Amino acid sequence: MADEPLVLGIETSCDETGVGIVRGTTLLADAVASSVDEHARFGGVVPEVASRAHLEAMVPTIDRALKEAGITARDLDGIAVTAGPGLAGALLVGVSAAKAYAYALGKPLYGVNHLASHICVDQLEHGPLPEPTMALLVSGGHSSLLLSSDITSDVRPMGATIDDAAGEAFDKIARVLNLGFPGGPVIDRYAREGDPTAIAFPRGLTGPRDPAYDFSFSGLKTAVARWIEARRAAGEEVPVRDVAASFQEAVVDVLTRKAVRACKDEGVDHLMIGGGVAANSRLRALAQERCEAAGIRLRVPRPKLCTDNGAMVAALGAEMVARNRSASDWDLSADSSLPVTDPHVPGNGHSHDHDHVHEVSKENLYS
């Protein structure tokens, strides 16, 4: 093995088949096959459609990543895969593929956590993570504040969404405004031409007695939908750009306010933001503004690394190898509700006989 581990990562937690290859903290390949267009007509992700799309895309996407990285599969030091959380069927496709490749190649297998991977990917952009790291993860499935002293073994939840995640709210409001799916990018685009102060939408869980770090966007979503319905019922035109801007401002105001507060309370002088909604331009701008005012350093990966991708899984896998964390066993299973407190799924050491596997694989399983 080289000084820096060469790891391939597979991500299939939702609707994108992501395959990334990293050497240490250097990104060599980031191949993605998205099935988002297949879900658009349904207004959301359909698990069965996503699973079938992963099956079709898996091998070509892995081959594309290997070619992009300029390596062969035998050069790898390990295979990492998202074991959870996510859609059960979609996760199973990725886990099954990772086990097959790892077994055939005689390489160690690492089942890793989707949320921890979103944090670790920032190493590919800005270098090693500070310890501890405060992370705000915002996507269609989760809005979480996490504190990690070791991304491979210690991730502590500070707060999370108690109902709709921020990304879900973006999708639902875009649907009410007839802007299509996914909602995040299109609302961001319309909001740039709107007035964020035009409509005073509510900020959930920001009262003095509310949980300091938890999020709630269900009430906001309902308030926006009712405001739109009232305008339509009165025969008035809906100012789409102002609605988008005011709704978006309500979301990012709460996210950034709570994240900065958590940093101050915990004495952490930096904040990492990840997840698909981290690509939102207003979230980035307001976070930068508030972090600078509070003396906090902001770390946000480029937008392509914020959305689900294989590079983030490979990054965490490489960290597992570098820190000598135990590999997962061959009976690794997908866990749709894998807690973030489990950054990876370690094996018990009884069933991962790589020497034997390597002898088998040399002649028969992979060419």
C-alpha cells in the first residue's frame, strides 16, 4: 500500500449512482449517474425507480471512474460504500456491488455512514478536518448539526430536523409554485430576482424555550402554501420571485443562526456546511456573513461535492484505511436508519479473510 490509501467509494443512498476514487485526501475521479429526470414526473424520488436505475448504472459508472483516475481495480487499497442511512432498496444495490468488487479483488470492504461522508468530503477541498469539527448538513432527507472529534469514530448529534428537512421543504414549495422538481436549484434561481423581505414567513423553533439546535420546516412550508392559496383564491397574481426569496430567507436564516450558535456554545471556531442544500447560493452567502461576524471560519465544499457523490464515500473510506479502522465483514447489510453515531460498520474480525479471498480472486473472479 502506498503512503496514502487509494480507495474507491460507492454511493447509492437515494437517486444518484456515485463512484469516487481518492488517494488520501486527493480526488482522482468523481463519476455520477443521476436518475433525477426519471423521478421528475412523479414530483419526488420513487424508491423502486431509483433502485433499478442504480442497477443499470453501477458497472458503467465504476468503469468510468477507474478510467478517469487512470488506474485499474487491482490498484485499489479498499472499497467503501454507503451502508446507510438512505432508501433501503437503493442502499442494497450499492452494498451488493461493493461486496462483489471487494471479494473479487481481495480488498477490504468498508461500510460507511452517509452523513459522516458528507462531512469528510470537505477534506478533498480544504485539507484535513479540524478536530473537533462542527458540521451543518442540509439536504432533502436531513437537516442536522453534528460535532465530530474523529470522523471515523466519534460523531455526536447536536440537533436535527423534527419534521420536514430543509430540502423537502424546498421541493414542496416548488411544487406549490409549479416550478418543477427538484425544488432547491429552481427556488434559488427565482429567489435571486425576488425580495427576501417581501413576506414575513415564520422561523420555526426559534423561541426562547425551543430546542436550541433542532430544526422544523413543516410550519414554514404550511404557512407559505396557505399564503399562496389565499392569493390564488382571491384571484390575485402570486409574486413567485418574492415568495421564493422570502421562503428561502426563512430557511437559511434559521439554519445559519443555529449553526453559529452551536459553534459559540461549544467553543468551536469553524463551521463546515455540507449536503445538497449547501449548494444554495443564499445559504452560502449568509453563512459567510454570520461566520465572519462571529469570528468563525467557514468551510463549504464546491457545489458538486455537496450533493450526493461517490467521492465523499471514498474520502471517508480512505480515512478509515489511514487510521487502521477495522474493515466490515462480508455479511455487511444496508441499514436505512443507520445512526450518525456510527460513522462506519466495523467487522467482528471473524469472516473477513482477505488472504483467502485474494488467492481465490487471482485466477477466477476478476479480470
